[in-house]
Amino acid sequence: MNKATFKLVATASLLMSALLLQGCSPEVGSKEWCADLKEKPKGEWSVNEGKDFAKHCIF
């Protein structure tokens, strides 16, 4: 296997791994998502997570 082929295979593998992991996270606003965010330290929340939490989990 030459270097170009190896890089192509490695890149494709990383992209597939990212897609598979993306499918495992709960939907924003679901009970599981709210519970996960409650466990996460508030200092680690993104601005969007804070807005979504207020919108879906509090109100």
C-alpha cells in the first residue's frame, strides 16, 4: 500500500468513525439530553447548549 492510499484509507476511517459517534448522542431537547447536560459542569456548556437547555428543559 503506498502513502497516498494509506492517507485516503485513514481519512475515510476517521470520517466514518465521526459519523458513527454522531449518531449515538441523544436528540437536543430529549429527556436523555437534558439529563446528560445536567451532569455536565456548566462551565463546559457551549452558548448554544445553554440556550437549548433553557428552551427545552426549563420552560
